[in-house]
Amino acid sequence: MSRFKNMFFIGAITVFIELVVLGYMNKFTFLDSVDVTINKIKEEKAENSKEAIVMPTIVKDFNISFDGSYISYCLGNKIYVINTKSGFKREITLDKNTFVNKYLWLKDRNRLIIGEKKIENSSSEFSLSYYDADKNIKDNITHLSWESKGYNITDISLASSLDIVYTKISNEKKSKIYSVDLVKNLSEIDLKSEILGAMQASESRDELFYEDLKSNKLISNFKGVNKERLDLKDMRFLYFDREENYYFYIEKEGVVHKVIIMKSLNYNSIKQIELKHPVTKKHIYITSKGYIYANEEENKTVLNLLTNKETKYYGRFIGFYDEGFIYEKDKLYKKNFNINVK
């Protein structure tokens, strides 16, 4: 009987551990197949669907989900998410004294990762949450850190295939980067420098690339080991894709004059693209297929920098998504790139 009780006890503990692990994983990977109701969001419907969607003129920066289904923007301590098909507008409200520091849409799902800052006296608490736009659910991911006055979340990068989120927290003099994985293991990354520029996580392995502005090098951190990968010279890091194409830009007086594509971080394998009409960095977009687009705002033109194909638009440019862009002129319009081959 005693032996049976021991076996039963061990079995119960095993089942409990499995349930706990699955509970963590649901928040990241399995949420698509799990029916839960957490933190429902306030929702309003536009009267005439898409025709009634009007973007607030006070907002200058919009973000669009990967497939163009949702547009988001921040006002105060709220994020507004608009369904571009139905016209539904959702209002994501944060806790008192909590503000959106940084957020981004995932590259392959209609979900936001939100970096939150809660101010208490002379310090701030930083945390991550997520919002699933298709399910209209918001929930916390993890607490990141407490920092003194002057710090903000300045960048977020996600390795979606590995379910690892990297978050950069900075003040005017230095930066820190934290990583959190599938089961909420939180760690601070050991960096080569505290003076950082852009960063991006690898999709295929636990590796983070970041600019060390002190040495002007591109550094990779693989499993805690920092390695110098490239002397940036007069370039700034922009992006890299699954095919090991690395994208850089050269900026003068606040605008981008040149985009450089480098294969496998090799200076002997580069392509340089001069911009006839320089634009700010936020108006350059690289799709999952490796096409590079520039929004020439003054000319109301989106230019494919690889093919030189121009696409005209009218009214106000809202933003890019992976297959096209959205602009506003009396109502919202989607314009697909419609490119099949390079």
C-alpha cells in the first residue's frame, strides 16, 4: 500500500509540473488554440465600416500589423487598435501611472508586444505585456526591472521561432538589454559596451546583434559570448533576414542617402543603393521577401529601391505592412505591392 501511495504521489507531482509548464507556454505559443478570456478590451464600432475609419490628425506615428489587418497608435497611456476590415476600434488602457514606452507587432501574427513603464516616486518599473488582436486579449508577460529616473524602453526585438523577447532599457548615457524566454526565464545580457544603437534578434538561434556605438562595431551575442562581427565605418545597422543578407544605411543631416546590402557580413559582397530623394529612416521598410521600399512623402510616392518601381498615393501616408501600405484620403486605402519576382 505504501508503495502504491508513493507512486500515486509522484504521478500527481508530475502532472502538476506539466500543467504549470503548459500554462506558461499558452501565453506564447499555444494561445492560438486555447480559448481564454483575460482582460477584455473596450471596443467601439465605426458606423459605416471602413468608410468611417478616420485617423486622428494629432497622431504622427502609426503601426500596422504584418498582414495589414490592424492599425495601431498611442495617445496618452492608451493604445488604440483599429480593424481595417470591420472598422472596430479597440482601446487598450494601462494601469494608473503606467505608460507605453515601446511596442511592436509580431512579424507573423496579429499580436503586439508592449513595453510598459510604471512611475513610482523617483523610480520606474518596467514590464512586458502582449495583446492578441484577433482574440482581443491582453495579458502580462513578465516584470523586467526597476530603474532610476531617466530610463525608458527604447527597443524591443523578438525571435518568434524561439519565443525569446529582447528589451533594451536606456537613459542618456547607457543601455541594458534583458531577455525573457518561453517559461519566463529573465536574464540581463552581458554586453561589450553600455553605449548601444540598433539591435535585432536572430530567428534561427539564440543570438542577438547590436551596435556598439563606443567602438563603432556590430556585435553578436551568442549564448552570452560577445563577438565583433563588422567594423561599421560610416554605416548604421538596419536589419538582417533569414538568408543572411544584412542591411545598413548611411545618414547625413538626419536623412538616409544610401542603403547597403551585405551578404554574410562580407565587404566583398555588397550592393549599394543611392536614394535620389533621401528620406528619414522611419520611411524605409524591408519586407520578409527582402524588398526595400522608401516612402517619398513630398512626392506622394513609394519607391521599390531594388526595381525602381514607383507607386503613387494620395492624401496621408499611414504606414507599411509586409505586402503593401495604407494611406488615407477621405477613407483608408490599401495598396498592395503585387511583386512576384525580383
